[in-house]
Amino acid sequence: QIVMFLDYDGTLSPIVKDPDSAVMTEEMRDAVRGVAQHFPTAIVSGRCRDKVFNFVKLEELYYAGSHGMGIKGPAKVSNRKAKADEILCQPATEFLPVIQEVYKTLTAKMKSIHGAMVENNKFCLSVHFRNVEEDKWDTLAREVRAVLDGYKELCLTKGRKVLEIRPSIKWDKGNALELLLESLGYEGRSDVFPIYIGDDRTDEDAFKVLRNNGQGIGILVTKSPKETSASYSLREPAEVKEFLRKL
């Protein structure tokens, strides 16, 4: 039984300057739809769940947003036997007021740095510096850290030209993968083969889970060699689409 896990940005859609215009192609949507007809399929993203759903627009998928801090099952079931109960997992609900507060503070602070953008992903925040001049990156990081100094319940991680602010709870894409496998009734089964495709540092948590369990494979989307816990690589979203079609 194959179970498919897909990151969104840089995996199903190319990395673009404006995160709000990271739209996937119809061909990619067809490829994902095709896979979902045969195997339980989940999108696991750092963005908030509703935003990812608006990009993907496939109701038969599982969606894990905010690095798995908001998980929801399919609105409709395709022709597979797996359980499709709607899961609603939100382990970070108590942090919402603090995250909103930090979002307001950071948005005000980042106005002085040209090109910086703060994205509210509900259970976490993303400070994008893709469009910021390189000589301002250190200043931006210092400003962000200064704001977070007063919030011990939040932690800072780094992705591709983005700083992620998350609740300091042990919850990441690896946890989301395990929870989804468990809710599908696949926990502890040796005949299940999870495949996780992602391009970012945050996807490494999921790759590690697969490697430690000795089950399934992680596939890193990258054009250049990188240190990773994934087993294989694809160069870009176009190759991901080809892989999904062949699968």
C-alpha cells in the first residue's frame, strides 16, 4: 500500500518571488489527482491549510498545513478502501493569540525593510526575504530575533529565503506524517510504503521518520547535491510531475 505525501512550494509549484502567486499548473493538478485515485495522498506544507487547499483545489486529498499543526481529511473519497474520516488535529490552538500578536508586531517592523513580507499561516508565521537585498538579510534576522526575545513559547527556524516562527512544541512534518499514517489505519503495518517528496529543510523531519522506521522513501527536490535524510532526488517540479504520472 503506497501512501503519498507531497510538500507544496518548490515541489508542486515552482518557488516564485510572490508567495501568494505560487500557483500549480493544471497538468500538475491532473498528476496529483491521478495519484490520489490509487493511493491515499496528503499535502504537507508550512502554509496554512486553507491557503494550500485554495492552491490545490482537490477535495479527495488530506491537507496538513502549518507544518502539520492543522490537519484535515478529504471532503470526498475517491475509489479507495482507506478510511477517510475527517481528521482535525490542531495541537497548537493555545498559541493562536500569541502568534497573532507577534504577526502584528513583525508586520510593523518589516515595513522598514524593502521587499520583506510576513505571511500569517495561522499556527506559524513566515518572514520571506526572497525579495530583500542581500546586505539587509542580517538586519532582518536581527529584527525578527529581537521581537521573539519576549516570547519564549515561540521558536525560530530557517527555510529557503524564509524565517519560520512556530510554537515551541515538538510538532513538525515528521509528526504530521506519523499521525496521518496512524489515522489511515497503517500504523505498525509492514506492507505500507510511504513516499514523501519535499524540497526544504522542514521536510527533513519527515525524511528522518521514514529513514528511522526503515519504511518507504524520502525524495528531495533539488538541482544540486545536498546533505539530506532523503533517499532519492528529483530536480524540479516538472520532474515531480513526471514521477507522479509514472507512478
